[in-house]
Amino acid sequence: MNYEETKKQLKQYLLARIPFISINTIEKNRALTILKELASELNLPISVHSMSKGITDIVTNNLENEEKTIMGALDYIGEQIKVKENATYVLTDAKELEEETLVSRYLNDIVTMAEEKGGSIIVINSSTIWTNLQRLGMSIELALPDEEELYRLIKEIVSPYQNQITIEWEENNFKEVATILLGLSEIEVKNVIASLIAKGSLLKDDLINLKFAKDSMFSDISGLEKIEVDPTIAFGGLDGLKEWLDEKKKLMTPDKKEEMKKRHIKPPRGILIVGVPGCGKSLSAKAIAAKWQMPLYLLDFATVQGRYVGQSEQQLKEALETAEHVSPCILWIDEIEKGLSGASGDSGVTNRMIGQFLFWLQECKKEVFVVATANDINNLPAELLRKGRFDEMFFVDLPNEEERNEIIKLYLLKYLNVKVNDEFINKLVTLSNGFSGSDLESVIREIAYQVVANNISLTEQLFIDTFTKTVSLSKTNPEKIEQIRAWGKDHAIPATKLKSSI
């Protein structure tokens, strides 16, 4: 629930005098703010216990009892509930409530007493509650701030600085910042915006940096790895894929997002790229992240798999939740068929992970664009290939003549810093018939190695000899390559707009 929904629900529970209320949140102060507002609105005395202050009045902050330990606080609350009607106490630092412990049993007894006296005990924590205790009352989950709340918060933070610093942000920019910072707590958002204000300006260029501001906060979840991307990265060919991505990029602007929201359309979910190994599938994920100026995260299904019952599913859940927290982002799943086919040899675990991932893919409302790649189409689960799972499925074939021409030129500049005349490029294109993109990179890199190691000059003969002696991917396993190509042509959209000449 968002802030207002939580407040409305809490008000209902307090008026109903529910004896036990648990508020599940990592934002203790935000929950206390809601309770403070309700205490004033309902004219209801509410006392709060914390280990730093003891027990204080939530509105006036006056000290009621100096006891700072949880057991001492429970002793005091128990005595007060015996003599007071409709007493309300909030515990903010209660530990050991997840299961049956001395603390949870003692609190259970006090809640039972509170029910008889019309009292309410409220616990604010971020973990589960012992079942016997929870069944005595109700539970509320206070979600992190939503876009509307973040928008108001950011405007409120920036407002006092309108005439003190340079502010380039327009109304749409404030809305975009709110979207970018989704997944952060209120205090985290305040810190991020404060750090921008401290540099003396709020520029439109800051919006790009904000997309990466959450990286350091969510970097230690098993299975999710931050990938550094060269902003100048480029790859040749695949014009059909590039054209599709360019169209989807238009949907990333604030006005388009607002229009999609009104039409109840979710952001683009992602693509599945299948095809011949070494032809640019993995490079595509990095290129999308660079082109869309979004952080890139690699989800390794093999890493999230655990040895114990339920561990794989839990770790996958945590990794996907983290991807939502760091959104907007690109989530790259490389060779997805390997990760989903090797879940500890347990087909039940595999099926549950597939189902869990597909459900998340279908229901995720955050800006997480998935780029899943696959080489071995025989091991792809049928559920992944069903229409509507991904926005689109593309097939990457061996590069045709025009694509090889473009790829060769790219790597000549990258590794040798040279431009070659079109006539000789065409000769290399002919010599590289059947080469994959990685074959082309490898052969040009090998020429660069020879130039550096032997201190020799570039010659046409050096190119011809190196290209000629290279054994291409299509020749090392032709049957497998043809099988992949035949499947791709029947089941997916070509990533290139041009027909292969091979």
C-alpha cells in the first residue's frame, strides 16, 4: 500500500481497536509520521518505544518512561494496559518476533490483555511475525514511495532553492526524476536530491546520472551483477533489431510514459534473441544499454540456484526485486537456456523457476527491459517461446555481405585505426563468407597482434593470409549451425532487414 492507503487502513484498524497491528516496512520514520498524523486527527494518545529514547508521546515527544530495553518496555506497557482503556503503544525496535521466543510469547500475552481493555499494540518492523501472534491482529505493508509521492517530495525538497541555484528541470523532468528514483526509500531520495543540490545546480544532464545513482545501493544480491558499458559501443548489421529498438526508445520519454499509463499500457518488457553463436546477441544487450543510457545488469540463473528446498526460488525472487529497485535498467540474461536447464538436475525446481520468471515478466510494472539471449534452441523451454512472453523474439543469423562490410570497417577502426578502400573491403567480404561477427573481430584482432608483436606494416597480403587461414564458425560445426538457422527462420523475426547471401 502507498502512504495514503496505509493511513486509511491504519485509521480503520485504530478505530476498530484491533489489539495487534504489524506494519511491515523498512521506513520506520515514515510509518511513525502516519501514526503521528492519525494521533492528532483522532485525538488518540499514542506512545512510542525506541531503544534510544524509551517510551515517549508520539505527538509531543514528552518522555513517559525511561525504559529502553524491549522486555522492560513490555513490563511497563503490560502494567499500563491493566489500568488504562484504549491505550495504544508502538514498538519500533522489537526483535525476536519471527518465531516463538520469550519476547514473542510475552508480547502475545500483552496483546491478549489489550484485547480485553480495548488497547492496541503496533509493531513496526521489516520481517515476518510469529504466526500465533500475527493471528491476534492485522498486518499492513507500507510500500516504498510511489511516483506521485516522490514527485511531491522532490518538488518540496527543491522548492526552497528556486532562487539560489540553477534549475533547468521542467515539470516533465521532475516527473521523470520521480520515475527514475522509484524503489528508493524517502530518506534515500532526500539524500540523492540533496547531493545534486549541493553541487549548485539541477541540470537536465543530471537525469542520465540519476539512472545510475541506485547502483551502489543494490550491488550485493546473489545472481545480479552490474556490467560496465562503454558508452561508445557499436555493432554492425542487425538493422531490423536496431529499427525496432529505436521505436521502443521513443516510449521512454515522460510524455509517452504518461500516455501509456492513461491507456493502461505497461512499459516494453523485453526481447528474446536467439541465433548463431558469435553473431552479436550478447553485444546487443550492451549496445541497448549504451544507446538507451541505462545501467546494465546481468542475471545469472546458474548463480541463483541453491542446494536447499526453496533456495533457488527465493534467490531468484530477490534478484528480480533488486532489478525493479534499480529500474530503469536493462536486465541481461545470457544463454538463458543453460541457466534454466541446469537447476540442480531437478525438473521441479526448473519448472518453478521458469514459472516464477515468466510471471514476473508478465506482471512487472517497473522499467526493467529484459534482453535474454539463447544459442541452443533445443534446450529452450516451450513456455519461453509462447507468443506474448516477450515483446518480440529476434533471430540473429550469420552476417550477410553488407553486414560483414560494416563489421569489418568497425573493427579496422577499433583495432588498427585505419580505413581501407571499398575495393579491398569487398575482397575481404568475399574471403569472410560464412564468418560470424566474432570471427571477424578475432581475425582483425589477430592482425593487430601481429603488427604490434613483430613491428610490421599493414599489407594487403597480411590481411588476405590471415583471413584465408581462419576457420570460420560455420565450418567447425555446419550441421548445428544449419539446424539453428532453419529453426530461426521459421520461429522468429530476422534481426537483419537484408537476406543473407550465404
